[in-house]
Amino acid sequence: MTHPQLAGRLQNIAPFHVMELAKMAAALEKEGRSIINMGIGEPDFTAAPDVIEAAAHAMANGRMQYTPATGIPALRQAISRHYAQRYQVEVDPARIVVTAGASAALLLACAALVEPGCEVLMPDPCYPCNRHFVAAFDGVAKLVECGPSQRFQLSMDDVVQQWTPATRGVLLASPSNPTGTSIANAELTRIVQAVRERDGFIIVDEIYQGLCYDHEPTTALSLGEDVIVINSFSKYFNMTGWRLGWLVVPPSMVEQIEKLAQNFFICPSSIAQHAAVACFTPDSLDLYEERRNEFRRRRDYLVPALQALGFEVPVMPDGAFYIYADCSRWSDDVDQLSIELLNEAGVVLVPGLDFGPFTARRYLRISYATSMENLYAAVARMTAFFENRTPRRP
């Protein structure tokens, strides 16, 4: 049997280690072990009742055919109204492209903007798939070390210092996965201006935009039509498995993005689109805000609980549902520590390896997208686990 020769670009795309850990956890559960999963970033809430009802109505009425590649007009208009009402930003519905999840939005943006060999600046740590989308189009994700002193986020100074003749643009996430930190509006404004001065592009991943706890959510779209924004119905709107997101692009890009979407995806799920229009009913929005407050309550419990266990949380996360914790008091190999916590304590935490080399061996990403009861139980299990260990340092 002969084997096809694979594309060389695959060497630039690493495995997603969090999924490997999830498989290990699933195997233990199959053996009858009780596992508390604080690894995968998926809300424990499901879609709002209005959304489920709208999906059922669409199916009952046969609204399951192909849609325009850019999404049904009703959903694009609903997203536009949401920007106006929640963020006081006017966004022409024609600039909004509905996609098969935020991943498809990132894929379309990178297909349109990334040339072979060009660099795209992004922080280390960052969500691994973001850099792999760049690699998929033979670009180079240039990771910039961003420590807790700058909230694990790129600064304008980073952009200026790291920009080279090969640099094409910047890809940011605010709030961020894995750190749960946002970029201050003033700093983001400076970053956007620095990129403009260099004729580059800027993509801001806002899929956790609605989940902000210490300030009201904002959007980078307020900074001008040249800022490209990614968003999703997965996190704030609790629709992970529905695979629906959107992309906001400058007017000059709409036609080209539509052409790519037609060829890559035909269209997003028709049922998910008809259902998602109901995300913006008053009842749905009230429910999402209740859930946002619940996420805040979980964060406010878990951060001090982790600190009491000897974890260092150098930056208070202000968004998403993650805590990025320095575990060097207990181990200099968090990969091994995460496996031990899984096997001995039955708690899934994600090592920093996925998120970039700078924090790979010291940090764990801890998700609080689970119930308070699970958080209480996880802390109790970890307390028992660490009671039998000697700290590496006081």
C-alpha cells in the first residue's frame, strides 16, 4: 500500500494537548472514576429557551435549506442591532458575515489576509488554534512573550519593537483564552494606530466579549471600520455545539470573504442561524446576564481558593471563564502535575503547553465553566492532593 505525501505545513501545526487530556479523563470515567472537568472551555449552561423554541419552529416549518453564504439577513440585522444597543456602535449588516463558528471566521480572515512567509504578531500565551490558522496558510505566527506585568497581552510597544518587513498584521484576543484578561481600551487604541501606521491588518478575537466582570463589555469595532472582529455564539450565548459565529470586516473585504465562504463552507447551519436570531430577545439577554453574574461568582470563589492552595494568580482575570495559575511552587513540570491531578485527584486542569513556550512549564489553565458544587468538590480534592506533597519553594 502506498501512502500519500502529506503537506509540509502540517509540521507547523501541533497537536491540541487539552483534547488528549480530555480523552484520558473520559477513559477514567469509563472505568467508573469520578472526574471533575475544569479543562475544556465550554459553558455548563445550554441554549436559552427562546433559542431552542426557534430551532424547533424552523425545523417544523422546513427552514433547513441552504442559506446565503454570508448568513440569513435576519441574523445579520439582529447582530447589527445588538452592537448598536449594547455597545453604541453602528455596524452595517452588510459587513457582518455569519460563519460556522468562530473557527470558520478565523479561517476566512486568514485565507484573505495571510501570505506565505508573512508574520502575524500574537501574544504568548494565546489560544493555539489562532496561530495554527496562520500556519495553515503558510504564514508565521510570531509569538511575543507577554508576562503578567502586561496582563499577558500585547502592548503597543511590543508591536512597534517586533514589527519587521515580513510582518503583515496582528491577531489579538480580548478577553483572552487562556488567561481571561482583556486589553485596556486605551492600549488597544494605541495598538490599532501602530498597525495602521504600518499598513497592516488587525484581527481581534472577541468570542468572550460578553463575559466581562469588572467592567462593561466593549468592542474593538468602535475603533474604526478597518478593525476585523471575530465573535461567536458559543460562549456568552451558550451554543457551543451549534457551531455558529460571525466575522465583521471592512466594506472592501466583504465581496472577497463572501467568495471564500461560498467555496469553503457553502453556508453555516440553517437551523442554527434561525435559532440564533432568538439570542437577542429580551428574555434571552436577561438570562445571559444572569449567567454572566454566575460566572463572576464562580471566579470570585475560585481565585482565592487556588491562592490558598499555593497557586499564584498573578493577574486577576476580568473575563472569559479561565484562571491562569502559576504552579511553580509545586512543580517545574505542569504537564506531569496535570496528569497526577487527573489520576490521583480526579480533577482535569490544562497545562500551559498548548498556549505557547513562555508559560508552558509553569502555568495551568483552570476553567470555572462548571457548577459551584463541582468547584467546591474540586478544591477539596486538590487540598487533599497537595497535603501529601512538599512544596518546591515556600
